[in-house]
Amino acid sequence: MSVEDYAKQGYQQLQQENYQQALTHFQQALAEENTHSESLYGAARANFKLTHYEESIRTFDRLINLLPNNATYRSERGVALHWTGNNRLALEDFDRAVELEPENPYRYSSRAYIKDRLRDYQGAVDDYSKAIQLDPEDAIAYNNRGLVEEKLGYMEKAKKSYNRADQLDLHSNGSAKPTVERPENQTFDNQESAKSLNGQSTSRSRGWKDYWPEIRSVFTSRGQFREFVQFVRNPFRKTQ
């Protein structure tokens, strides 16, 4: 089979959450062409899903050496670095992602999260505020800003952030009760959104983009931010 065939099978398995099978296909593709960026990205994603964080980081290193100005690779390597406890290095990746995509609200939200973990609370509030400026309908950014404002003792500001988060969440869900959570013990996951990286793709042709939505599902939408925030927060607690 061709490199493209192996990669196609890898992305199909990745979408089906068969991560080990996906990784095998990507490795087969890379055995044929070790700089095949789509397969490197797929392998990095599969390794992350398998909790092989160090290997995921090493694969993202290879990708970034090939394509140093790809904000998604920087951001996702930052997530993996966070999972290994290297928040200082993660922050460097998120700083670079912001530089590369200064109009992408998710870049600020993700950096704010790391700043919060590093106890740079004011920096986190500033980044969440920038994310909200760019995407004023993001309930999770309001919610997370409120969490940090609480840590700073800004209780009235936190209440306003929570109220706005609940209003937006109620509107988007159309339910009688808002579903935004105020959880503890936050950490990252990199579940992807269905949106592309500002219309960009790492694919070589339209065929790549059409075949594998996973390639273009790159952590950019407010829906994605909701997913990675809510996925790993246990236990949930509700703040009134």
C-alpha cells in the first residue's frame, strides 16, 4: 500500500477510537516516508490518546521541526507537556501559538489555563478576557475566568462572569437549567473540535481534507474548549 493508504486507514481508526490500530497504520506510513506530516500528526494524536505522552511530544517535536509555524502543533504539544507536568515548557508553546494566531480565541483560553496552573492568576484573567473579546459567546471562558477571579478574591467580578456563563449556556442548550460546571482539579485533554484551523489544513490536497476530518479538527472552537474542560474534571461541583 501507499503512504496515503496507510495514513487513510490510520485516520479511520483514529476516528473510531481504535488508537493502537491507528498508531500501527501511521507507523507503517512513516516507515515508507518518515517526514509525512499527516502521518506524524496522526501518530502524535494516537500516542496521546494511548497516554504515551512522552512519545507524543517527541512526534510533535518532529512535526514542529518540519513546520515550525503551525500553531496547532505548538498547542497540542503544549497539552502533552502539561500532562507530563512540564507547565513551564507548555507555556512557551502556548505563547508561540498566540503569536502565530493572535485572532484565535482558543489560543488565549488554553494559555490562560496554563497560567492559572502556574498561579499567574492575573495573567490568566487577562487571557480569558482576551478570549471573550474575540468570542463573546464562549460560556466556558466566562466560567473559567470566574474561577480565577475567585482565587484573586474578586467575588463580585466572579459572580458576573458566572452569571454570564450561565446565561450563554442556557441560551445555547435551550434547557431549563444551565449546565456550566464549576469544577475542581482541572487538567487538559485535547478532544478536537469540528472546525478547521482558520480554513487551513496540513493536507496536501483536497482529498486529505475530505477523507479525514480528524486532520482538520484542531482545537479552535468554543465547543472544543467546553469538551476539554469538562472531560476530565472530577468531581464536578456547582457554584451558585
